Amino acid sequence: MSAEPSQVPDADVNVREESLPCYQCGICSGSCPAARLESTFNPRRMVVNSNLGKTKIPANNKSIWLCAGCFCCSHNCPNDVKVAEIVAELRVEAAEVGNLPLVIDEKKCIGCANCEYACPEDAIKVDPGTMVSKVDPSLCRSCGTCAVECPVFAISYANFDDSQYENMIMKTLEGLPEGDPKIIAFTCNWCGHTGAESSMAPHPNVGAVNMLCTGRIDPLFIYKAFHAGADGVLIAGCAPGRCFYKWNNKKAESRTKRIKRNLEELGIEPERMRIDLVEVNNGAVFSDSFDSFTEELKKLGGKK
Amino acid sequence: MIIVETKKIEELAESLAGKKKVLIVGCNGCVGIHQQGGERQAEELAELFKLDKVLKNVDTTVTSILRQCDKSIVKDALTDLAAEADAILAMACGAGVQVVAESFDIPALPAHNTSFIGVQERESETFYERCVACGNCILHLTGGICPVTRCPKSHMNGPCGGLYNGKCETDKNRDCAWILIYNRLKALGELDRLKTIMEPKDFSKKTHPRSQEA
């Protein structure tokens, strides 16, 4: 399974020169899906800093790897600043000092190539010499599906590692009111989140955990959510064929099938788990889905 | 590689009845590579135990080792952990489970049913059997396609009369092994091979249990 390469921002630019026309309107940051996910990722600031000659990304600044190369910043810039390209160049410099989008534990890696098969960007590959996976930081878009595929937990992400997500799940669950069935909605930052967000307010029993991609949803997160008291789990992802990361919504769908089978074996109704793959602006679908899901969970009653 | 299938939780609960502390051991060999019994699958199983009515009372410890069919690896990695447990749930193939079982004084129980030696088709996420370990390989004569495994009747000289449109009478989606062999030999320019009638297989090589000098 080899991926067609995506359009990757060209890193070979002079950041100082490219940043000259910027008048700091901030449209780049405002339109950035990664900035919505993590406020420390700020394209405008990166352009300004480039202009001031501060191109060195501190080793502890991991959020630069959240840029997925969607080009929203560049397309929206009124002065045609190549923001995505500037970020790409800064990423090259970050990688040079060992700041990487993900860390592969070489002692743990068994060279099974499941990450390689799963990667929609051809960014991670097993080195035939060492039989250990290696990531190409210029191609990685941090979707996270490789970490879920790894059978030995050898891959850990610089942004949003497993424990961070688990904390988010627990916190979200704690915030849900008693009474109505508690639903955890894993929402994809590209489509599902926008759609689900707009339908969230009238549904206080639904708590969203925003994921960079549905491919990052680990079955363990779902089991842990159920164990911690969730009555239902919903995955909100991009419509079929529209996944930003090519096939990750399909991957999430096939994982969902397996999870449902396991739940059924445990005597937990598989209807407690749902996956909605919907167009980005179709919030109404989520609103209806939240309603019907809540109704269904009410009928099922508490988990046995 | 060895392909396995995880047992139903219900069956695992039965085999673990009365056990309080269970060591779940993943195997990062064949079953790990195929995402059926590696460290992640061991963690997932422990998490599923927590959701089960009966098994949630079992105290689980999860670990995984490079491969369970190697006694020295098993002993090195598991001796301390096994001393603390009532039973070991081994997520390896049948061979691995037996190595774990003979290494310690506590019961070692299989988490899987061992299915076959096979390959995985990534696109369809399906495993296919490719070798029955007959002990008498004839792949050099059949264009690299094994009729012993892929023909339900293990015909040495095929195809048989059950052939229909290149498919097998046992399953209309299953390719006839001998049609595959014919097409492959044709492509290799080795169709002459089919003129030689193959002798019946030497089944003495498949008597159990087998052993051989390294």
C-alpha cells in the first residue's frame, strides 16, 4: 500500500525574504486548523520571528509539527506571504537539531512495517539496514495513525501523546452532568470537530475530544472511556473519500468494527459505539445523531 | 508466519476461573507483527478484562517479549513476573504457549487459537493459509503455488472435476489451485512440468510429533 504523495510545502525558501510583505493581520493564524487545536502554534508569530531573524525553533517547541500543510495560511494571506513554506523551512531547521514530530523507540521497534503500511504520506519507513522505522519529518503530517498501528508502542508523538489524550478523555467525562447518558465524541479536527462543535451547545451530555485525525483514535482510548463511565462513544470524521489524510477515516471505520465486535463479546451493546463520517459543514447531521444516540442510550439503560 | 485468532472473552474467563493474579504476555514475534498478539494487543485485552463482569476482578499485569518460542528469552524476561502471578495468559501461537508452560510452575493458558501458517493481504485485512508444513515441499514443481495447501483436496495432479470458471466447487470465491499453477507455469514457460504425473506424497514425513536435528 503505497501512498500518492500529498502537496508538501516547499521548504527551500529564504524565510527572511518571504516574510518581508507581512503586515501582521493574523489571517494566517485565524484560518489555521492546527492553531485551533493548539494555541502555541502561531503562524503569524513564526512569520514575524522569521522577519526578525529568529528562525531557530527551540527544541522544546514541538507544536511546529502540527502544521499539516493544508496551505490555508498561504491561500488566505492578502500579501501572498508563503506562510506554509516558511513553516516548512522552520521545520527543517527544527529537525536538524533533533526536534522531531515523533520519536521512535529503536529498542522497541520490531521492524514489522505496520507504520509504513498505515502512513498516508509515505513519511515513515523501515530502514532495510537497521530494520528499525525512521520518519521523514518533511513529509510527516502528524496524523497519528502509525502510533495506533504499532504493536509494541514504539512510536510516541511530540504533540498529543497517549497520556495527554487519556487525560483529555477523563477530564471531559468528569465535566459531563449526571443524569443523561454520557457520550464521548472523538472529533476529527478537520471535519468532525467543526460540524460537531456547532451542535454541541444543546447537548450538554456530549463531551468532545478533539483529535488531529480519526486515525489517531486508539481502541485503548475507547475502552478506557467506557471503563471510566462513558455510556456511549461517537467518532466524528470526514466524509468518505474526503479524509485530509487520505484513508484514515476508513481506518477508523475498520477499527470501529473490531471494537464493536469486542464490546459485543463482553455483553456490552455494540450500539453504544457509533461512527459518523460527515461533510465538514453538515453540523445538522451531528445534531440529529447526538439526539438519536442519546435516545438509544436511554433505551439501553446503564451499562451492565 | 503463524496466524492466530484471539479466543472469545467468555472462553478466556472460563479458563481463568479462580485465578486472581494473571500475567498477560504479548509475543512480538509473528503474532506481534500481524497485530494479533503484540504488546498493544496484550494491553487491549487487559483493558477489555476491566470491562467484563467477571474478569474485572482479576488483577492483571501486562508485559510482552520478543518471542515466546525461545525458552531463554521467556525465562529471562518472565521469571520475576511469573513468581507474582497465579497464571500466565500467553498471547503467542501454540508453540509459544507450550514453551511458557514448561518454563514455570504456574499454568500457562492460551489466549489464541492457532490457525495456520499464512500471509496477510493488507488491503482486505485478511489472512490466508499458504503452507501446511507437510515436510515434503514441491513448490519448485508447481510454480511456487502449493496445491497441498490451496487445493481443499490437496490434489497432487489437478485440476479435478469440481472446477468451475477457474474457481473451486467448495467455494465460488476460491481460486482453483491447479488453475493458478497452470497459469503460472505457462507464464514461466514451464508447462511441460504438467506432463509428469506426481507421485503421492510421503505422509510419513507428517507424523506427529516431528523433530529434526538443527
